[in-house]
Amino acid sequence: MAYMTARKRAVGLGSARTGTEHHWQMTISSYALLILTPLFLIAWGPMLGQSHEAVLTHFARPFPAIVTGLMLVVGLQHFRQGVQTAIEDYTDGVTRHLMIVAAACVSYGAMATGLFALVRLAL
């Protein structure tokens, strides 16, 4: 008879051995997006339909630039983890690995492109 707690028995279990960590990462990024989404809409929404000069001056301020950067990073990281979970659930073999790598490349590429565009706007 083993005298182990329920947590000790659960640690390291699962096919990938990272299910709990992935769950917490998704939960934390969900809460972050819950806060960031309204802030992003407040920071970004008034600029729809404005002139190029107005957009440049708006994003030169720290609040809109920081909120937009955080939204890009957290949102695309959450997207990457969610797509990875869907890929792991519905594919197998080499296809799984190639699709996970492709999803990561698309996510990080979009993140880098968005941050580069934001820096160009802000500076």
C-alpha cells in the first residue's frame, strides 16, 4: 500500500506528461485576454477610419502601444497552444509534427510581423 497524496499520484501522468502545465498556461492566458481585450478595443477602436497622421500620433503614446503589443503576444500565444491541442487530438504521426511546427511558425511569424509594425508605428 502506497501512502501518496492524490497530487503526487497525478504528477507526471498523461500521454505527453505536460497536460497540467498546458491547462494552466491556457487558463492564465485566457484570464489575461479577458482583461486585455476590452483595453485593446478601447485603445484601438477610436482609430478606425482616422487619417494616417492621427494613427501615428495615437500609437506613439505608451498606453495604446503597450496594450496592442501585449494583445498580440498573449493572443497569438493562446492561439498557438489551442491549435496545437486541436492538432494533437485529430492527427498522428509525421503529419502531427509537421502541422505543429507549421502552426508555431505561423503564430510566431504573425507575432513578429505585428510587433514590427507596431514598433514602426510607435517610433
